[in-house]
Amino acid sequence: MEAFAEISELKKQIDDFRLGPIDLTIEPGTINALVGNNGSGKSTLIKLMMDLATPDSGHIKIFRTRTDTSDETWKTKVAYLPQTPIGYNPYTGKDLKAITAPMYPDWDDEVFAEIAGKFHLPLDKKYGKLSQGMQQKLSLALTIPRNAPILILDEPTSFMDIPSKELLMDILTRWMDQGERTIIMASHQAADIMKLTDYLFVLQDGRMNGVFEKDTLVSSYKQYWLSTPLPNTTVPGEITRENQHIISNQPEQTEAFFRENHLPVTNRAALDLEEIIGLLLRQP
Amino acid sequence: MKLPIELSKDSREPIYHQIENQLKALIAGGQLAAGTSLPSIRALSKELEVSIITTRRAYQNLENNGFIRTAQGKGTFVAEIAAATKQQVKHDAVYQTMEDAVETALRYDYSTDQVEEIFHNIINTRKGD
């Protein structure tokens, strides 16, 4: 299948922050999470993808069209929700829908009505008067129905309560099943979007720490509790240890080592994705 | 419809395999009758909090083995399966469980004789019930 988006050798320096080089491929039908601490470069990368900033080198292709050329047809293929939409404040939800809908040929009024209904959006109230959570929900209602094949959401859930997040996950799941689509979401709160994610792009201080398929990543980490003290030497696969507890990202090698050295394992367990991301982002 | 599938992240059995086997058991056991509509790969992935790569692999294996069928544009459905296949699934599930139990015992340095003794103890307790 043809990639929806391709990022090659992308680099950008802003003051003393360096992003890249970044290489990424976005496949159709996938939900991708950009994960990283604050200041890791998630939003910068998204802005570069949206041609809102100019890369120092490298390029981005969306449906085979380079975004840095005069051909701007790719823009109708992307729906983008920035962290803070600009210019919305004086308008009501109704106004904003009337302004937004005609700009997108595949705009779906039913999807808008469904999201507005589920989130109980007060469409007669001015955006600027809404709570931050409500603003976020209205912004999503103005973005998802554009039905562009690529949906980019920058921190879409940062002000949402748990039931609203659940609703959004349902909405996005159904949206994905209605065509050849892909989602790229940035979040520093990994737990929010992890349930839905297929691939994780882990950013750390502007560098791409790794691209991981979620379940492969989870299955590659295991933790063990031993009934005797651990040897002073490093155990194969060892990531971190404390007393008789050890975490490994090469469980097979670790277990072979335990067997060969007759180290009795009393317990073996998987790690949560959040813990794994924590470990990934902690490593130098 | 929500499927009664429960995944164990701590298990040594790969996740796709757990999904595949539990669906097989539901189909062979008759809880999912032929023609029942199954969730889309995306919907099941969300439900189970796994990636579509995992769910797709499970569905593909089930389809290749004739347990489910996909109708273009309509979705995925439970297939008609032969009585012999149902028997085979039950047989395999019981054998696999026994093998896993023996494997666990051997890992804890039990001898095969000891495993046999444990087996008899369990059976005798059952018979005594």
C-alpha cells in the first residue's frame, strides 16, 4: 500500500533547539501517536508537516506531493487540530461550523451533529466563553468531519475528563472504519491515546528515539522478581534493577541467563505501556 | 457486539494467538454461531487495546483456517464449520492446556513422575467430589 505521508531527513533548528533528522512513514489505516516530554519537538514536527514552518533541510511528502512546493492540493487531504486554534474566540459553534464546512469538500454534517450531540456542545455560546475542555471538544467537532484522509491532532485531550476521552476514542474508532484514513496524534499524556494507537513515534529532545508497533514494544519488556540477590554483573537485557527486581528488554536472553546461573525467578510480569515509555524517555 | 475475550499480557502466549484461540473456542463451542457478525479489526483492536497489526494477524489466521469469512464491504462473519473441526479445536485446547501445565512443572524442576502424581491427585480429588 502506498504511504500517506513520508518524512525524509527532516531538520529544523529554532534558537538552541534542534529537531531531527526525522524519517517517518505514515501508512493508511493506522493510528499513530507522537509521544514525548514537553519540548521534545512534537508540535514543531507537526507544524513542519503542515507547512507552518520551513525545514532547514529534508522534506515532507503527502500523497507523493512535496509540501514545500507551489502545489498545495495536499492541504485538502489533511485535517489539522492545533493545540490552540487561533481566531475562534468571538464566534459561536454555529458560526464556526458555517465558516469551516464550506472550506472542505468532504465535510460531513452528520459527523458534526453526532460529535456535537455526544459532547453536549452549546453551539450558541461564543468559543471564548467556553471552558477549555469544551473548547477542545468544539475544535474536534470542527476538525473530524472534514473527512480528510489524514487527521492530525495536537494534544486533543489535554483538558478532557475521562468520560469525554472515552467518547472521543469511540468517535475516532468509528471514523477510522469509514474509509482509507490515518490519524497522527501528539500527546505528552501517553495513557490517553495509547489504547487506540498502532504505532508510537517516540521523540526525545528533538531526536526520534524509535518507531514502535505497540504490541511488539509491550511484549519486548518483562520484569522479574528473584528469591536471591541479583549478581553484581549486568544481566543480559537489563534496563534497570532494584534489590531483587529487574526489568529487561530482552526477556529471552535474560531468562536464559537466569536458567544458566540457577537464579530462581519467583515472578515474571509484563510492563504497562506507560512504564515502558517512561523507561524509553529516561534513557540517555 | 462486545466479545468475551480476555487477554493476559503476562502470558507467554503471543497476544494475536490468544485472540485467535479464544475466538476459535467461542466458535467451536457454539457461543458464536455461523453467520454472526464480528467487530471490525479497528473496533476489536480498540476494545482489546491492541494494535490493528495484532488483530489483523488473528483474523487472517482464522480466515485461512476457515473459522471466519470476510465479505467485501459488509464485514467479517463467523463461518460454517464442520463438526470434525469443532472436535479438533476442543481436543487441541485440552492438549495444549495439559502441555502447558507439564511445561510449568518441569520449569519448577519437578520430575515427570512427580507431575504424574500431581495429575492423579487432582483427578482423584475430582472423582471424590
